[in-house]
Amino acid sequence: MERPARPRPLRLIPALAAAHLRHEWILTLCLVIALAAVIAPLLVLLGLKHGTIETLRDRLVEDPMFRELRPAQTREYAPEWFARAAAWPGVGFLTPTVLPLSSVLQIPHPRRGGAELYDLVPTARGDPLLIENGAPVPGAGEVVLTTEAARRLEVSPGDTITARVTRSRGGRSEVAEAPLNIVAVLPPRAGTLARIYAPLDFVLDVEAYKEGYGAPSRGWAGASPEPFLSFDGVMLLLPEPLPPIERTGLIINTGFARIGELDPGGVEERLGLAAPDGWKGYDLETPGATVTLSAIRAVEQKLRGRERILMPYVTEVTWAGAGVHMHPVGISLEPADAARLGLPPLPWGGFAGRASEGRQWTRALANIDTSPVEVSVPGVVPVVFPLEIVGASPLARPVVPVELMGILRTAQQRAVEFDPASGGFLMLRGGYRGFRMYARSIDDVPGLYQRLTGEGIEVIAEVEAIERIQVLDAGLSRLFWLIALLGFSGGVAVLVASLYAAVERRRRDLGVLRLVGFARRHVFFFPVAQGMIIAGLGLGAGMVAYMGLAATINRAFADDLAPGEKFCTLPPEYVLTAVVATLLLAVLSSLAAAWRATHIDPAEAIREQ
């Protein structure tokens, strides 16, 4: 004989609760309508708050133009600064820019002829101004135009324009041209100026060409960026002492800050050799700074007509080569001056004061059998070059042209590299004259603004507009939660009263459930299940009412909204939060009725029978 299946109370209780609500459907309908009347306005209010703020943020603040931080002054920014700043929290995009005068292009009109000036702006991968306005980031030979630039040129995407770069060099005008394909035209909200957005390497080539340099990859002729010479000081040797007045005159309007007298040991320390017998040595220097060619030329002018030996020197450069570390001395002298110092004629001759002699400066006198020697010199970037040994050194240290030492001294401050093709040295870009920075979000703009100003960089940003929107958002949030608190309080009061009354009306039925074997914990869930069912039905009705009202509101304001914008809308996470909050409040509201249900005496059901 099969045993009858035992009832499962936790499954029967929700079914009994639903049957009871269906039996009293008029009362249930009233409760659902009451909850919907509370939930629907709250959802509409929340949707209006979110939609209004998001529309304002999209139009006024989340527009990339409002996330931009622009430098207010022109100064030099090292590449290391860009690497560091790009890693700051909140930075969404960062690219260098050039001097404003170096970023001006002439563009001939494709049909009418004549040329106008346009501002050339560098762009790079991830540029939010382009991407968020529906334009791709241009590649090599491509550009993106603003609406004003496209209007003036009467062009559209797919057309080709010609960039014309002009400069004056050696008393004559020179022009370089490059064809550029237009890949997109930005909408008006991206700016009202006539601008052309191009890859950074093209903008840098334009700047270099305007400064007199060439761009071989584009076929633009010009000079190579040669490093300037810098020294730690200048040694002055004279056959007789300088009077104090003349000594002081050598540091007035010359760029030098100090002149000191040297004993024979000081001369030997700097040059590795002794001064001629009876000659006096003086050291001209500028503490905390390097000596430039202009300062040396100024001293030469003041010593014009006087017998002297003027020798720039460098003390801070050492290099590694042939397996050893060397501390060379830089000496460039005419044969007569070399003979006075007891030196043989130097292969490179006297001081030329320039770095543009190709392989002229990579020769040395050294007591090394191997030639050439691969030499590595530390600097901003390591400088590696072959050093040709052309003879034995007459000193204990290798002797090299002082021009080479001046180049390598410059390499301690600016990036310099050796060019194997020309056999000379080239100056690499030391820094940039500005930047384009965009924050990831409007909330990151104030923090980045404070960080930049803290580093002494004055910037222009829409901080005040952003703060006004944030204040409005915070005010609407407080207003919403105050109204929501009032509405939720009313909904909770309705549920508590109705569920408690329902338990009182069904005292006999709940007592019968206890008689047939249901425990206290089982009848505890009866009002809880009823509360969740009523809350679910009220939430569903409220959502339906909200969607209808939201659609009506958005339709009414459709003429004032851009495509994709909504005046009343809720993101999915807000809807999920509303569902969870409503069900949680329903459970909390039913606890009083559930507690009352557990205290019903089963004997009451027998007495009423």
C-alpha cells in the first residue's frame, strides 16, 4: 500500500496566499492601484532627473570640448612630462602640440584658386573630439576638417586638398607641398574655427620645415637639426696678468658670471697639461649653467688685439669604449698655440665653434691600438658612435676635438644621436610647446585642473560650468530622495495596514492551517508571500504607467531633443534597483502581520466552529 504524499508547507503557503488574494480580488486590486500610484510617479521623477541631467551633461559637459584642459601659456614640456601626465588618474587623452605660428598651413582653394590660412592641430589615436563626433582618427596623408574649414574650401569627405608650407631661409622664400585626403568633416559642435586635424608626425614635420629643417620622408629639403655646443667653462691663458678692471670687464655683458685666477695645478687639472712658463691662467664660468658660443664670442671681442689662448673645456663627460672608461680632454688649437703648450699639431686644427663638420669631430689621439672604437656616452639618451684613433695621445688622457666635448656636454641636457649616414650628430626633439588634454569624465576635470595648476601650469577649463551641473545634480538627488522617502512611507503604511487587517480577517483560516499541521514558521510566510505578490503586481502596474508617461513626455519634447536623447529615461541598473527596493520594502512591511499570524491560537478555529 503506497503512503500518501506529505504536503510541503513552504510550497503550499504561496499558493494559498495567492488564492486568498484572488478571492478578495476587489481589495487586492485597490492595493495594487494604491502601490502603482506611489511607484509610477517616483519612477517618472527618477527618470526625469536622470534624463534631464544626462541631457545637460551630454550637451554642455560631456561634449569633449568641455572635458578639454588647454594650456594658457606657451612653455616647453619634456617628453618625460607627457609620459608621466598620461598616467595620471582621469586623463583620457593627451598629445603634444607645437607653437601656434608653426601650426599654420596655407590651403589653396580647389576650385577658385587663392590660398587661405588654416590652423593645423595634431591628433592621435583615441582623440575624443574626433571619435565622439563621429570622425575617424586620420592616418598618414589624411586629415579631418571642421565645418568652417570645409565650408571655406567647399570640400567634403573623400576630396583631396594640398597643404602648402612656407618659410624664409637665406633671404629667399621656400615652399613645400603635400596632398592630404579628407576622411571626415566634424559637426559644428566640435568647434567653429577653421581647423585641420592631422597626425602628430605631419604637424611636427611642418614645424621643423618652418624652422629651416628638412623632412626627408616627405621630400622637403632643409638642414639637419644640429646640436649646439655647450661647455662647463673657458680657460684663458695670457702672457701677463690681467688688471682688475679688465678682469671684471670680461664678465660684464658676456654671459659669464665669474672669473677666477688659476695656479699651474688648476690649469693642469682642467686641461691635463701645464701652462707656458710665465703665462697666467684664468677660469671663466657661469655656476649652475653651461657656457654657450655667444659668451665665448663676446670674450673674444673684448680680448681683440691681445695675445692669448682661449680654450673652452668640459669636465662632466666620461665615456666607455674598448672595455675601459675614459675621461678625455677636449683641445682644439691652431698649430702655433699647440706648440706654446708643448703639443704637436692637432689633426683637427683650431676651435671652429660649430658642430656641422661630419666626421671631423669623431677623431681622437689615444693610446689605444684598436680603431675605430665604439664609444658610449651617457646623456638624456645614450650617445653611441665610432671614434677613429688617428694617433697617440701626447697626454695621459685621450685628446679629442673640444667641439666633440661640447656636443656631448649638450647631450647631458638635450637628446642627441649619432647619424651613421652623415657621420655627424643630430639634435633630437627636446620637448613640445603645448598639449591637448581631455579628461575621461567631467568629474575628473576639477582634479586635473588642480594638479596642473599645482605644477605651475596655467590651464583653461570649464570648471565652473561643470561645478554648476554637479550642484544641480546633487540638488535634484536630494529633492528626489526626500519625495521618495515620503512616497515609500505611504506605501509601507498601506501595506502594513492592509496585511495586518488581512491576518485579522483570516484568523480562523490561519488557525485551521495550524490544526492541520502547519507550524508557526509556515504561517509566518503567509502575509510575507501576500506582501510580495501585491508589491510585484503594484510594481508591474507602476512600470507600465511609467513607460506610458515617459513615452508621452519624450514625444512632447521631441522637437527640443537631439537624436538619441530622452528627457525621461531610466538605465537598466535603476530599474533593477527599483525592483529590489520594492520587494524588500514589501517584506519589511509584512513582518508585523507575520508576527501576528504566528500568535494565532489553533483553538480559535475550533471555538468558531
